Amino acid sequence: MQDLNEVWRGVLKIIEQTMPRKVFVTWFQHTAPMSYENGVFVICFPNPFTKEWVEKRHTGQIFDALKMNFLDLTELKFVVEIGLANQDDLRKIELKDEPTKRTRRVSGGREVSFGDGLRSKALQEKYKLNSFITGPANRVPYAAAQAVAANPGGIYNPFFVYGKVGLGKTHLLQGTGNEILRNNPDAVVVYITSERFVNEVIESIRTRHMKEFKEKYRRVDCLIVDDIQFFSSKTTSQEEFFHTFNDLFDSGKQLIISSDRTPKELSDLDDRLTSRFGMGMVVEVQPPEYETRLAILQEKCMNEGIIIDGEVLSCIAYHIEESVRDLEGVLKSIIAAVKLQGLVPTVAMAMDTIKQLHKAVDVREDFVSSDHARPLHSGIPIVPVSVSAKNFIRNVDHLMTTVAKYFNISKQDLVGEDRRKEILLPRQICMYIIRKEMDEAYEKIGADFGGKNHTTVLHACHKIEKMLQTDQRIVRDLHAIKQELGLV
Ligand code: ADP
Ligand code: MG
């Protein structure tokens, strides 16, 4: 008789090849082979949630892998054994997650030094522009951030973002900084809070190093000052900041500033400063509307490699309206319950969590998502995020299969000639993804779609590009497909 644990480890090795490591660990951690009798192989899961996920998606794969060991295998059985998550349960398979790599720029994880006393808070990798979910309420700030990143020191200088707390200002600011660094790794991007700036000025005055202070800030290519409302009325620091600001501005360096109010409303600040803030691009981030809140929750689930029922996410998105941070807070609390206690998230659980964390929110006990918005598209479960996105589209064929499945049409339809809307649009979306993600030539894409002309592909890409500006549904569909492919 073969050692079941060994066999199961072999199966896991095969499965691991087919998905990002983080995702693999999430779903297969603490599984255990229970028995093999009369052609039936029983696999144990630590909670119903992981069991369901694996059963739905990997039964075939597991069966094939096991068949190599047990020729007379006829059936797989998935069972839940809550005790498996216990530390001292030796039956489970322990998978160690790989340590995450640190980037060169982040020294000690918190600060970056550019020499001669010039320091920046480390930009957080998780704040990327392309992980910022957009909708009508924040499309303008997002587009402006992209423009700034593409052309720092250009017409959107200074770039001033304001809005209430928890709406993504820091994310946008750091995302822009990260993008500038991605385009130009040698750029000196300094991210600093106004408080820190004030402290530095005071320290420089105390130690009579004002000249050095002035010098070092001249070397900055992009200065990001978050939460400038805390700058208050310390006049010397304001004066210094004014000079620094002007120096940088005059030499074409990018300035990015955030605040909880408009430049005009910053009454503690010198008028000369606030009027300069208004010279470039001033944008407001507003609370995202329901659809965007839902998309944000989906994105966060993916990042955690976890699936939560659409109804539960809808319930959170419906009730938490004012702050994305609060939205995340509720979700994190639910994810913790899933991971630590193996609970299956339900709408009732979401309501309880909301009540606990946000007493002021009036929770609707009769909440049903379909009353408030379109249901999630076709109920396809979200695939957790891929760590190395680009490699995850295995080939055009895989992509076509995914798109066809998503829209519930056949692959023949996708590459065929039918121009009815329900077929044409998926075809065009598919072409668009290939072009965008795989950088394939228009001719080659046309050939892959049953020998179509390259202008057809070009037209499709333009059309989808345009629709993405206005049609929230396409944005969502594309997002969901990319999720399914592990691209976002
Ligand atoms: P602020 O600086 O405005 O107080 P943050 O940038 O700290 O807000 O945002 C709070 C949290 O919400 C962060 O974790 C951020 O990543 C997330 N967040 C805010 N807006 C979005 C968005 N549009 N898409 C994705 N995540 C967002
Ligand atoms: Mg902030």
C-alpha cells in the first residue's frame, strides 16, 4: 500500500504548477488525504469554503493526478474536517509560503535614503496605479495621476488631490510615485508628510544647517507631500516650504500634494502657497458609488486569494458608503474569520460585522443585492490574483476559452463570423485583451480569429478602448475576465 501522504504531496506538486504560489497555498494549505478504499479516494479540507472551491475547480485535475498512482481509482470524495486547522493535527499537509522579496529601494522597509540626509518614506508597493479601481467618482483624479506619471513636471504641475479621509488619496499619490519610478528607476521621488517636513525645518534651524536643508531638496525630481492640512501655521516652515516649492517648480520638478480640503479652504496656510497649489491640476476624490465599491471589494478579495460570495460583498458595498478604508476594514474582519476560524462568510455575518464596526450605519436586515443593483456577472467565481500576472495567460487558446466561458458562448462563436451583439462584443473584448496583455500584432490576432483582416482587430481594440471610458459594464466584464486569468 502506498503512503497516502506521499501520494497527496505528489498531486499537490502537480497542481502547484498550474497557479501562482500564493493562491495555491491559500487553497491547499492544511488539506489531508484521509483514505483510499474500493476505488474511492477521500480528501479532507479544514473548512467548507476551501472544500467547495477545490471541488468545483480542481476535481478533474486531482483525479487525473491520482489516477497515475491508483489505476483503479473511480471516485473522489471531498470532506470537511474542521480539526485540521488545529496546530497539533498532524494529518494535514503544511505548506510554507515563500518569503516576499524586498525591493532594492526600500531600506529597512520604512525609509529610503538618497544620501546627504535626503530621506523619503518608502513608497508602498501595494499602492499601484493599476490597482486603483475607478468609477465616475474618481475617474478624473485617476486619469490626472496617470498623466502626471507619464509626464512628470508637465502641465499637471502641481498635482493637488483633495477629499475626505479614506477615499484613496494616499493610494493615488504613492501610486503615481511608484509609476514614475517604474518609468525612471533613477528618479528621486520623495514622499513626506507635512509634519515630517516641519520637523526637518525646525531641526535644521536648531542645528544651523538651513543651507544644507535647502540644497538637499533641490535634488528631488518629484516631491510628494501627503496631508498638507497638518501643515498648520508654523510660519518658518511654511516659508521654507514655499521656497522649496518654488525652486522645484521653477526647475520643472513634479509636486504632488494631498489635503482633506481645497487649497482655498486651507486657511492656516499662507495665501502665496495656496494660490500656487491652484496653478496646476486640482482634483477631488469623492466617495465611490456602489458599483465601484463592489469592484474594490472584489479586487481586495483577489489580492487575499480568497473568494467571498457576491451577495456578501454586495451587502458590504451597499452599507459602507463613505470610506474605502472602512470598506476594507469590514472585509478584512470577515477574511480573518474565514482564515482563522474556517467560517463561511454569509450575509448575516457581514451584517453583524458592519454593526460591530460601524454603529452609526443603519443595517437593512432585509438586504438582497438584486434589489439594489445588477447581480454580479454570470456568477463566475473570481480567481485569486496571480503573483506573476503576465505568465498566467498560458496561450491564446486558454484566453479564448476563458472569455467564451465567461460570456457563455462557444469558442467557435468567438472565432466565427456571427456579428450579433452577444457574440461580437465578446470577440472584440477577446481581441482587445490579446493586444493589450500579450502585445500580439494585429495581423496575428486576426489570423487567430479565423483569418480576419487586421483592420477588424484594430477597430475592435479602438471600440473597446472607447467603451471602457463610458461603459461601466464593460469595465466590470474586463476586470472579471482579467481576474479569471490572474492578470490583475
Ligand atoms: P486617504 O489617503 O484618502 O485617507 P487611502 O489612500 O489611505 O485614503 O485609502 C484607504 C484604503 O482604501 C487604502 O488601502 C487604499 O488602497 C484603498 N482604496 C481607496 N480607494 C481605492 C480605489 N479606488 N481602489 C482600490 N483601493 C482603494
Ligand atoms: Mg492618506
